[in-house]
Amino acid sequence: MTIDRKLMRNGNGWALSINATILGLLDVNPEVDLIRYTMVKDKLIIQKCRDVKKYSNEQNNL
């Protein structure tokens, strides 16, 4: 699946809006789940974060 989207202004940066259809395909509830995004060369990969415990531990160490 390919979707072309424009970025939106967000403060001093830019944001990508992810619609409900894509969130559903990723099985992501934006109110409780984290997402992980990874850059591989010129591709942005977005996936549901399955390591929430690891993320919590990293935040506690800051």
C-alpha cells in the first residue's frame, strides 16, 4: 500500500498525520500505544512498538 501525503506545520518543525485506517492496519491505539519509526536509506518505516517495557526503562534512565 502506498499513500502520498503532505507534511503539516507543527511548531518549529513538520508533522506527518497518520489516518485511522493506517493506525488500524498497524493495530495502534494512539492514546496508549507507542510507535517506532526507523529510517533505512531513504525510507521511513513505521511500526507498532512492541518493547514498551524497554522504552519505559530507557525513559527512567534519563
